[in-house]
Amino acid sequence: MIMIPWLSTQREWIVLIVNLTALMTALSCGISKLDHVRNDRIREIMNVESTILDTIERKRLLWFGHLQRMPSTRWPKRIWQWTPNQRRKRGRPPRCWKDDVMDSMAARGLNEGDWNDRSRWKLGSERRRQP
């Protein structure tokens, strides 16, 4: 038997999450797909300001700030700083969690070292993405 993963890339997971969230929001306000109402309009009707991806990104930034403020002796911080001794396969390196966090920081105007000031970091994490 050959096992094929249902969703293989992170992009496919994101598309699935966004579509399911939009569908659940539409169904909860009595709108079907046949009505052809855009997701932005549905969020406006339901008074929803952020998408699930905004929430995930915000929580990721809050955890990253917490991780950076940890002492170096704690296991999460040690694992974060650990680098494997083996070489990577050739080709484009896969995106890692740190790349996504750095992109989120840049989109919200946060700099490295801002995590030391908790109130500033939380305020920056709550800020919406700048296009």
C-alpha cells in the first residue's frame, strides 16, 4: 500500500485553513457559496476584524518574544539555539520557523531587540500587517 500525504505543503494547509474559516463564517451568518459573497464582505457583516492567519501570526510573534526573553538554560531556548551537525541536501533550503517570524516582524515594523520591552513587543505584535 502506498501512503500519500493528503496535504503536503504549508501553502496547501494555509489555503485549507482560510477556506474552512471563511466557509464556517459564511454558514454562521446564513450565506451559501451560491450567493457569491466575498470573504471581506462576510467578515464585515460578522464584525470580524482579523483572519485566522492574523491570529496565528500574532500568537507566533508573542511566543517568539517570550522565547527570546528566556534564560539560556531553559530547554526551549536551548533547542532554539541548537544547530544540527549534518549537512543539508542540495537545492533551495526549506523555509524555517525563524524565517516566518522575521517576515512577520518586518511586516509589523518590529526590530530585533524589541522583544526585551514587553509592552512594546505586545503592541507591535497586535498591529496589523502592513501591505
